[in-house]
Amino acid sequence: MNASRYFRNKPLAAYTRDIESSELHRSLGKWALTAIGVGAVIGGGIFVLTGVAANLYAGPALALSFLLAGIGCLFAAFCYAEFASILPVSGSAYAYSYGTVGELFAWFIGWNLILEYMMGATTVAVSWSKYFVKLLHMAGVHNIPLWLVNDPVSAREEALRLGIEAPVFAINLPALLVVLLVTWVLFRGIRESARTNNLIVAIKVCAVLFVVAVGAFYLTPANWHPFVPKRTVDATGTSHYGLPGVFTAAGIVFFAFIGFDAVSTQAQEAVNPTKDIPFAIMASLGICTLLYILVSLVLTGMVPYKTLDLGAPVASAFERIGLPWASLLITIAAVIGLVSVMLVMLLSQTRIFLNMAKDGLLPNGMFGSVHARYKTPWKSTLLVGFVAAVIAAVTPIEKATKMTSIGTLFAFAMICAAVLLLRRKAPHLHRPFRVRYVGLVATLGVVFNLLLMFSLDGATWVRFVVWSIAGIAVYFFYGARKSKLAQTTS
Ligand code: ALA
């Protein structure tokens, strides 16, 4: 077997055939696509991670951390937008790299997108479960058994903290059930999903605007001073606050931006993909960055940053200033709002699998078959939903978050590199959306995303390497032999 075939590209003309043969409904306009982006982005990151990021690392400069993470994502967003305008197919970064860098590389990106989308959905399901339990407490439901709302590791830790006997068995039932519910919605089809998604996004954006508008009346400017607290170093050598703290917090809140690229996976369901997908990518990133910066300023202005809760910081800050009703509203909105993140993440995952199956890299019978009536890749939807639900039921949140981030950062870095490659290989290709100063933007994109990857801990890297080796093994065992490209060119 000739090794060069692993680096062979899918011809760009083949993408045109994919687009023409698509069986999916084209029902999404530019604002529906933007809603998908915003729906995927605003979630556990802003509702949960802001607490840790501000309290332990950035202080009031949390807004700066969001700005930094947002700028990093902006480089990747530009590159995604250019690709999406050239190749309006739903395979996202996977498809783009197949058309530019080669099959093995594309497979590897696709494999990492599983971390972004399926693992991302799992992470959000676990955050959702936390908010759901908080809501139950607010409704007066206490004494929920630990083993019913925690993965086994967290249940043991929590039991230890409470000084009670650790349960022998534990399952995060709310996380499991919410993923199954989302799977059912997706199974029924994109039109219904888009409608549900729009409603949820509206609730979520209103909640965030509510936080900003109401919180603005309770600001104590003294809480912002000093804006960047003096750096300290703890016993383990970890820096807190100061500029290093601001960067660490940027790495943490990066998770809050994941999802804007999910818009690109909807290309085959978009009415006018070459224009609307780039628009929606940029618009959703812009809207979310602005909202995040405002929320960060308000939160750190409302209460001293050291009092921000590590679990549900937004809701708790309102409790602290004596507005329990506002806290309740925010908790309800979070419970509803996080659903749309899962919806888009799982939707995107199945669309990427669909593309990989059409290229022969995954079994077509399972991942490529589209339901005759609902026009959705139904078998894949059920499989992905089931696997995500089981993982959500047994995985601690920090591990899931870091795996999601490392896979996404890798895909972002690679997509920036691929955009440069394609400029060199096909300089005259029609690009409805063209990145300006592409050399600078794409290089900064690669550097920035790799730097953030290196800020993640060793254990996450080990998992990432094991995951990558498993992916390459699957490729050689299955994809390399079944690839349509390999068959037509060998
Ligand atoms: N950006 C998404 C969230 O914060 C993944 O939940």
C-alpha cells in the first residue's frame, strides 16, 4: 500500500457532488444559524466556570480573560468562516482538512471533534444536573440521595466531605436522562429542533441580559479595585491573580466559547450556506463575547470576587445581594438554557459522522443512513445520544471539561493551519468570505490555540495521547481500507 495515499485530498469537485446529493432539509436562515451558534456557546462556561476563574485566578479582571479567550477564538472563527464559504458541507473541520491536508489528518481531526461535540455535550449534561439539583433544593426538595445525582468518583468525594459512608453504586441520573431527552428531540428532526432551539436560546439570552440589567443597579465600584489583583503563589507553586492569573482564567473560560464552530456543521441544512454560515459564525462569537464581558463586569462589580460561588456563581451572586427571586429565575433559565448546548453539540456530532460515513471512513449503514420521514441521521443520533448519556452518568465534570477543551483547541489550531495551506494550494479558488492578512491571523490562531493546549495538565495530555492513538488504530483498521477515496484512486 502506498503511504502517500494517506495524504491524498478529497477533490474539491467531490464536495459539490456531496452538496447536491444531500438528503437533508434546507430550512435554516442566517438568524436561525446564529441562534444555533449562540445556543451552543452560552452554557456551562458562563453559568459555572466564571466562579472558579474569577475567585481563584483573575479577580475583577475576569472580563479581560474573556476578552483574551474571545480573541483567540476569533482567529479560528475567521478561518472557519473562510472554509465554510468555500466548502458549505456539514463535515466542518473534518471536511475542510480532507480537502486540503489529506485523509489521515482529516480522520484525526474528525476523531478529535468527537471530544469537542460528544464530550462537550456530556460536560454540559453534568453541569445541567448540578443546576437541576439546585433547582430542586430551591423548590424544597432536599435529601436527594448522593448516589442518584453523582458519578461514582464525585459521589465518593462528596460522601467524604460530608463525613458519611460512601455509596457502593452511583449514577448521575439527571445527566443521563437529559441527554436521552435531547436525543429524542434530535431524532424527530431538525425543523422541530430548530424551533425548540430558538425558544431556548431566547430564554437564555434574556437571562443573561437580565443578569446585566438588574445587576447593573447593584454595582459597588470598590469591588473592581484593584482590577488586576496582586499576584500570589500557593504552596503547590500555582499562580493566582496578576497577569499569569488572567491567562490561566482565559484557559478556563475558553470552554465558554466552544460551540460557535458548530454552525459550520449545519451547512447542508442552510438555505444560503456560503454567505450565512460565515455570518452566523462571526455573529454568534461576537454576541457571546460581548455578553460574557458584560456579565463578568457585573458579577465582579456586584460582589467581592472572593465571595463568588464556585458551583453556581451567577445565581448565588444574586442571592448574596438579597434577590432570591432573581436567583431562582436565573437557575430556571440555566436549566432550560443548557439544554440547547447539548442539542447543538449532539446535532453537530451526528452531522460530522454523516460526512465521515459518506467518505467511507465510518460504516455507512450506521452513520450515514437518513430517516425516510424525519430526514435525520437517526441511527447515528440514537447511538451518539446513548453513548453520551452513559458517559455523562459516570464521568466527573473536570475530566470531561478538559478533554473537551484539548480536543477543540487541537481542531482550532489545525483549521488555522489548513486555511493557509489551501491558500497556497488553490490561490484562485472562489472564496465568498476571505480572511484578511491570512498569514498573520492563521499563524496567531495556531500559536494561540497550541499555547492554550499546553496550559492544560499532564493527566489531560496523557488521556489525549491515548485517545489519539486509539483513533489512529481505528483508522488503519477500518477507514484506510474502506475509504472511498482510496478505492477510487488505488
Ligand atoms: N460553550 C459551551 C458551554 O459553555 C460548551 O457550555
